[in-house]
Amino acid sequence: MNVVERRYKLVLPINTFCEVCTMGSKAVKLDDDTYKRLKILGEARKRTPHWLMKEAIKQFLEREEEADAIRRDTLARWARYEEAGETVDHKTVDAWLETWGTDREGKCPVS
């Protein structure tokens, strides 16, 4: 065992070594109070502050990417409406939704 392996008991499968090597360190500057809160939460969850930060960033990105996809879809629908002028009134949509989960479920009023 080399010095790193002895100190951290680091054992990596060969196929993960290259993946780990390509990850770079990124710095996040936090005030002391925020970091202290992360440490307390990490201890309660049995996770490191680093893990909590990675998870928070991952969840933030997933949420924001989904919101952006919804926004793009809405804008595309609006553009189709402006181009074709096709609409479905509330009463028609409401009547269609009332059939959901019944044996008389109707087709979507938008083709």
C-alpha cells in the first residue's frame, strides 16, 4: 500500500479509477454560519458536508432543467397557437377531464 492507501484506506476498482481521475475539484465559498449548518445537518444525516453540497446542486439542476423544459414547451405551444389560432375552451376540457377514470373516458379534445 502506498501512503494515500494507508492513510485513507483507499481501494478503487480499476474501472472506476479513470472516472475518479477525470473529476476535478471545484470551490464553493460559504460563510462560516452556512458551513456550520451543513456540518450539523451532515452529522444528523451521517453524511459529509461535501456530499450534502453535491446532492443540493444535483437536485437544484434537475429542478431548474425541468422548469426550463416546461417553459420551452409552453413557449412552443404558444407559438403554435399564434400560428394556427387553434384553441380548446375550458368547458370542453373540463367535460373531457370529468370522463377520466370512467368507462366512458373520452379522447383528448386536442388532435
